[in-house]
Amino acid sequence: MAKVNKDYLKLPGSYLFSTIGKKVREFEAANPDKKVIRLGIGDVTQALAPEIINALHTAVDEMGNEETFRGYAPDLGYEFLRSVIAEKDYRERGCDVDKDEIFISDGAKCDCGNIQEIFDKDNIVAVCDPVYPVYVDSNVMAGRTGEYDEERQLFNGVVYMPCTAESGFMPDLPKETPDLIYLCFPNNPTGAVITKDKLQEWVDYANDKGSVILYDSAYEAYISEPGIPHSIYECAGAKSCAIEFRSFSKTAGFTGLRLGYTVVPKELRVEGVIVRDLWARRHGTKYNGAPYIVQRAGEAVYSEKGRKEIETQIGYYMENAKIIFEGLSSAGYQVSGGVNAPYIWLKTPDDMTSWEFFDMLLQKANVVGTPGSGFGPHGEHYFRLTAFGNRDNTVEAVERIKKL
């Protein structure tokens, strides 16, 4: 008789953004005359940059010619993309990352969720609180946690590292030593960033304790202020304790194309085992590679023209962030983020729960955001808005919220 994976049954309800989507669809069905503005899910709205479109067209033409047709991609991804990533994303920033340490995939979300497969089930996991849900949920599915505690709104067996306004939404080094530490900077959902000195403390801690840092830097392209590291490998000793995840989704608008990569250094060893080799084995067995045409589009992101076009798009979204930040601040909201990240993190008014504020915003302003409690217990009484809408909708949404 077949049996289900009981660990999946530990998960409460549906995925956060699926719940939001259901609520919005029900509201729209009941109110077809209302214009709903979505600033919840972090999906981009700007069209792909012209240089990327040119690369896609060229690659499609190649696929229609027998001499230039490509079949299965190499396990790690095409060398032309891995080489330019190693040069532009790392060596130009002083990071010694080799192309053979880079694994091309269809996005950071998948890699962040799948990476835990190569680690023992008994590893203790630490996450920031609030946290991107995928880090926790994927470990629940793997059986690496206890049951969900409804009262405390967290999973037993997970080390939650509170990130509060008093700490600038930064976690402290945990008192209980974890084996796997998930960090995300610039942070989703709070928009907080980490200094190089502070990140070095985490690297030193991980090397001292024998922990592995799983570092999600999907939003590094939005960093605008000096002194903030774009990669954990800017820190001394990081290659012996850290894995880094990157995405083209928010950097270049690839949410629909799907492209990302993970860096697993050759120096990283756990119990004497080279972790890169485990990930290579998993990658080769369970993944057939991002499409050739998409990898060529990714290569175009690093061209001189492509970079300028991407920077313009990022500037557009960050102007949206400024509009949201300044507009809500002027209306008396307590707001953070939105400077080095495309997320604005605001405190709900009048001690409302985050879902109460979500419902009020949807019903009265017809604006969609993301309840902070969906990111963990310390996200309660907070709310996330994204800067990925178009300009007119962003301005209109801010004006609607200000009138509440």
C-alpha cells in the first residue's frame, strides 16, 4: 500500500503566496469593477532589455540550424555563461571563484530548496525570523524539523534568529550552534543589508563551529551604498564554509525565462567530503539544465550594452521603492528597506495583525501586499510591499494607502 511523505503534512495550509493569490482572485470575482494593484509577490513588470531579446532571437535561430543546434546542456551549464559569471560577478569584485564552482540552474528558489538534500537529515537548521518561507518549508519536507507549534507559529527543531527593528532587522549569532545557517542579504522580506565586517563575523563563526552558511544574494544588484558586500566571498575564509545562490529573476527580469546559479567552492568540506562533488552528483542526476537560449540570454546580461540596460531597469524599480518609502513615511507609517533592496517593510498601524492589514488594504484601497506573519512569528505586525510594479500603479497605490 502506498504511503505519503508524512513530513509534508506538518506544513500548515498552503504556500504563503498561493494563499494571497486565492484571496485576491476571490475579491476580484466579487468586485469586477475594482482595479486591484499588486505590490505583493515580487514579480517584475518591465519588459526584457533589448540586448537580451537580441540574444534570444539569435539563439533561437541557432536552434533552427543543424550546424548550430544544441541538445542537452552540460551538467554545470554552458562554459560561456559560467566563465562570464566568474569574471564579472566575482573576480571583478576581488573574489576568487572558479567557473567550475558555478552551477547553472533555473532559479535561486529551486536551488535554495534543493541544497538541503546533500546534507544529513539530523542537521540543525538556523533561519532569520522573519524569513523567506522556502528555507523553512523545504527542510520541513525533508523531515529535518519537528511539528509546527500553532501557538508560537514556528517549527520545533529549527533555530529561529529574531530580526527586530531594534537590531535593524539583523540577526545575532545564535547561542545554540546550528549546522546549516540560511542568510539572505539584501534581505527578503525586510530589505535590510549587512556590512562586510558583520558578514565576516558570520563567516568566522561558521568556520569556528563547523557550520555551513547558505547565502542567498539574489538581490545584490540592488545595492547602491558603498561598504555593503555583494557576495559572501568578499569575506576571508568564506570559501571553506559558504554556498552562495544568485538569480537573474530580479537582476534582469528573468522571472518568466528562469535562470540562476549556485556557487559551491571546492574548499568546502563537511566530514572530509567535498561538498561540491555531492552537489554535482545531485545536479547531474536530477536536473537537465536551463535551456540553451536562456543561457545565451543570461550571457547578454554581462555585455556592456546589456549591463547599461539592466542598470536602467534596476534604477526604475528603485525609484518605485523611493516613492513608496517616502510616501508612506510622510503618511506616518514606520518604514524601512527600499534603499539597497526592492522591498519596503512597514509596521502595521494601530497594532493590527498583518492579515488584518492585508484585508483592509485589499478591501478599502484595492492594493495587495504580503502579510509579515507569513515570513515567521517576528514578521507579525509588519507588512511587505514590493517595488516591482509599473510607475503609474505604484504612485496610485501609495496615494490610496495614504488616504486610509
